[in-house]
Amino acid sequence: MRRSVAFGYRPRAGGRCVAAALGVALAAGSAAPAAAAADPPRDPVAAGRGGAISTVDPTATAVGLRVLREGGNAVDAAVAAAAALGVTEPFSAGIGGGGFLLYYDARTGRIQTIDGRETAPAAVDEKLFLDAAGRPLTFAEARISGRSVGVPGTPRVWQDALRRWGTRSLAQALAPAADVAERGFAVDETFRSHIAQNATEFAQFSATRDLYLPGGAAPAVGSVQRNPDLARTYRLLGAAGTDALYRGPVGADIVATVAHPPLAADRPPWPYPIRPGALTAADLAGYRLHHPGPTYARYRDLDVYGMAPPSSGGVAVGEALNILERTRFKRLPRVQAVHRYLEASALAFADRNRYVGGATPKATAKALLRDDFAASRACLVDPARALAKPVAPGVLGGTAATCPRAPRGGSPLEGGESTTHLTVADRWGNVVAYTLTIEETGGNAMVVPGRGFLLNNELTDFTFAPSQGAAPDPNLPGPGKRPRSSMSPTVVLRDGRPFLALGTPGGSTIITTVLHVLLNRVELGMTLPAALAAPRATQRNTAEVEAEAEFLALPEVAGLTALGHRFRERPEIGAATAIEFGPRAAMQAVAEPRRRGGGAAAVVRTR
Ligand code: GLU
């Protein structure tokens, strides 16, 4: 494993673009050919002190690390790194989207949240994604439209986080990312492949095609990508505040893009009409952040904090942990340990689908996290046989004694493969776990002309049609409503001090990945790097467990199959980032080593 010194930013020979973007002094005239532009280090593990950061992208990590080195705190670094991700990972997140931020304040010991989830326009109703005959649209038809766009929350999250807890202005926090956008960065394989998988979608819209399909195709790996429009947008937000978007010219351009999707004259065939949406200037002006208390679950000697509704992440991870707490992992063979994980996931998903949506009352979320509710679910787990899926949701207010076996329930799986998570800690011990997204990789495929960012398709996280049989569906579209999310930024304390912070992309697999990493680390004896790297399987209350090829090659799969679990291969699940805190202010930053091309971890001072 490469270590320590690798985690400072070191310009490499020919590293013109990113080096310049980060303000590193360069010899005059060092105009290296585009193909020679090099990334900052892409190391999956870094250990040391004085601050730590882990993101999916080396440039974003280098930007955040520099903020920490120059005396900024975790919030300053998180916003600067997130803004950089909006440049170098624009298909996963950016100012056209939303997200959830968890903040641990070392001074008070409190954990607070920002809910910057995208919000449905006032004109939306339950029929948002139904056609004229009342049938649900296909996902692609719903996504590539103005209808899928929710009011973005990310710009407000950045401004609010800096105002509450940061030490930098928005202009200062956005400046490094604006520089990267203006001067350019080297295209890597992840960037190229995200465009290639969206080539037909991006070619529908003139601004998207011009920015991301130079010469009609995805740019080559190693070529230099610039986004001067986004640099200008960031500078405008820095100078004028986020009202430039919510009440100003950037917002006007968003509204125009949604109302009149900017179709390219010579666009390739697309099988569906590209519908406009109903988002208005008043919807933008009316956008509000929420600050719900975090979800809380006690797991053995750990206090696990997560994101409350409209995310289902905190509730589902917490409920699954409460179910699993009844298992003595140390005594179990591996097959049984994984069996319990899969069953707890399925049960938690049944309840999340039935009870959690954008308007879920606090009391419901709390009830789902009660130990007696977990008991009423845990008693269904049979060591000798996998439950038939989908399992039915539990009865809130039920007890372990009744161990109800209700009829089977449905289980919609909204959420794509996009999104990004970053984890940051500073020298004072403050911690940020921040997951942000534009929903599908590439969002709704519309770059706002002249502004350089993609719009979200977050409203496709609503269920398109009722999914819970006779029971109400908590996640149907509605005016001003936030779609249910699975994003699960998580902070774990032990004895009142940070022990772990983590999160991941991956749509509804986010929940199972966070749970899986926690169990690997806490119960199955893995180090944090091993816990993140380990092969994954995800059971979200479906007939088949989806699993990576490496998981399917594990010896325990035969035993799990004998218990009745059925498996289906699925490519890469998640791309987590995390920090573990040790004694005497030691920090280990860990990024995904392989999936999505691997992330980048760094610490301020290596040991
Ligand atoms: N939109 C999803 C959610 O909020 C995340 C999308 C993804 O991770 O691909 O849960």
C-alpha cells in the first residue's frame, strides 16, 4: 500500500492543467501537450493528522486538501471540493442538483444536517410521470425531459454550510474550482465513459453537445477539458451570492431550459418526445433548505447518525443495524453473517418503501428506529432459510410477540448509479459527510446554455405510480414535495467522539453499501480499506440478490444459495469514501480503490 508522502499534492512532470488550476507556480511557457496533463495523486488510503479528505476524484481531493492546509476547516474544504467535483465529475453532481450534508461540530459534540434535496415545482401532481392514458412513462422518457427537474438545492447548501460553520466566503470556496474549470483538467476514463454512456442523450441538446461531445464524440482520455461557462457561473455566485441562481439570471436560464429544452437542430433519433417541465421563477425563489435532526441508532457501543427524510438512508441503515444487533456475529460462520445482513436489508427496505417519503412525519421515522419495532422484524429471520422476497412491511406499533407475517409487498427501486460522496475532517476535529447528486449519471442531459452545468432529473426518484397495493405510497409526486432519497451520509461516534464517517453513491444500493461497509469494519474484522474494497452484494427486498462478480466468486455463495438466496450479477456497486478516527487525533482517509476508476484520499500531515 502506498502511503504518507504520496498524499500531499505534488505537481508531476507535465501536470500543467491541474497544477495551474490549483495555483501551483509553473515555469513560464510550460505548455505541455494536452495528453501529458497529469492528475494529482490518486491514492486510496492516507493516514496522518491535522485533517483528512476523501473524494472520488484526485483534483477535488487536492482542492480540499489545500484548503485544509491553508487553515480552512472541514466545511470550507468540503464546499471547495464539492465545487471541484462539479467541474471534474459533473455527471454525478453539481449546482444543478441537490444533496445532504452531515456536520459533526467538535466544540459542541453535536451533529447537524442540511437537507438540500431538490423540490418539485408547485404545478406538479401525482400524474407527473403518467402518459395521457394514465400509464407510467419509461424511465428514459421521464428522465430526458423538463418534467424530471427539481429545484436545485446544492448552491444553497454550500452557502448555508459556509455561513453556519465555515470560515471562508462562498467566493473563496468556489475560486479553486472556477480556476480548474477555466484552465482545464485532464480527462480520465471515468469522465470519458460517463459521456460515452450518455452520447445519444447529450447529443439531443445543443449546449450539452458543444461542451461534452467535441467533434461529435466523447473526448479522449488525457485531452484537456475546459468549462469557461461554469467558471463564470461560479464567479457570479461567489460575487452575487446564490440569489443569482434563485432569484436572478442563472435561475431565469434554468426556467427557460426546462420550459423550452434547447434541442440541437441536427440531433440523432430519440424514441420519445422531449417534454417541457413546469418549473417557474417562483419555484426557485421559494426554495428552502431544511435542517432536520439526524437519525440515530445505537449499535452496540456505537452511536450511528444518518440523514432523516426525505432521505430514507438514515432510517433504513438504522433499522437494519437495530435488527442485526440481535445477532452475535463473532460466533457465526461467514455464510450466516452474510445471510443476516441480506435479510436485515430486505426487511428494512420493505419498511422504507412502505413508510418513508418526502413528507414522512418525524414520528414515523422515529417509530421505524425503535428497538421494539426492530424486534418485530428480527424475529422473522430464519437461520435455516431465506425469507421469500419481497417481504411485507412491518406494522408500526407491532411487537416482537406478534411477529407478524403480513402479505408480501412490492418494492420499487428508484435511483441510478450517479451521485458522489465526500468525507472531510479538520485539525479541530470537525467532520463533514456530504453526499450530493444530480440523480442519473448525466442528470436530465440538459446543460443550461451559457452556464456550464447539467440539470438534475431528481424527480424520477418519486414512484411513478402507486406501489404499495391498498396502502398509501409515501413517495408519489406532489407540489413542493421532495422525492425520497437513499443517500446516506453517516457519522459514527464511540464514547462521544468520531469513530467513522462515510457515504457512497449508488442509488438505492447506497443504503446496503453503507451497511455492508459498517458490518465489514465493525463485525467482520476488516480494516477500513478492506471494508471499502470488499466485494458487494445488495438485497433490497427483491427476488434476487444483486452482487458483483467478485462476490459471486466467494466461497460462501454456495451456502447462501443453499439457504434459498438467489443471485444475479451486477457491475460495480457504489464508490465509497470514509475516514476513521484513531487515538491522539490520528485519521485514516480511505477512498474506493477500484470502482469508478478509484478515488483519492489525503491527509494534511502524514505520520
Ligand atoms: N437519486 C438517488 C438518491 O437520492 C441517488 C442517485 C444515485 O446514487 O445514483 O437516492
